[in-house]
Amino acid sequence: MNIFLDTQEIFMVEDHIFRLDEIQRVRKVLLQLNDKQRMCLLLKFSGYSYDEIHETTQIPRNNIGKTIARGKEKFMSLYQEVGEEHVS
């Protein structure tokens, strides 16, 4: 029995559980954003340009930056709230 391998396996399982928990928290928060903010954030963080986001969402090009900024701000605020609920 190799205790080093057993320890590595335990850490791998814990890491996997942590990632699943984080994914659930992110999804929960994303669902609380309005559709425009959620779509813009998902597209932006998937590598889309503002022009591509405009073409996909039909949101005016000059509003995309504001929508992303407001969405990020709201996401962070809600994410912290969800994290505090999770710890309690």
C-alpha cells in the first residue's frame, strides 16, 4: 500500500468535488442575471469580440461594453452572496 498514491487520489477527488461545487455556484448566479447580461458575459468570456456579440445578440454595438461591465459587477456581487450562503 503506497500512502503517497492514496493521498494523491484523495486530493484528486476533493479537487473534482470543489470544481463541481464551483460550477453549480456559477450557474446559479448566471441564472440570476438578465438575459442580455448573461449572454454578453458568456460570449465575451468564450472569446467573442464585441462585433460578434452584436451580431449574435442584436444588442447595439455601443451598449455591449456597458452590458458586460454591469453584468460582471452584478455577477460578482451575487457570487459573493451565494458563497456566503454556502459557508453558513
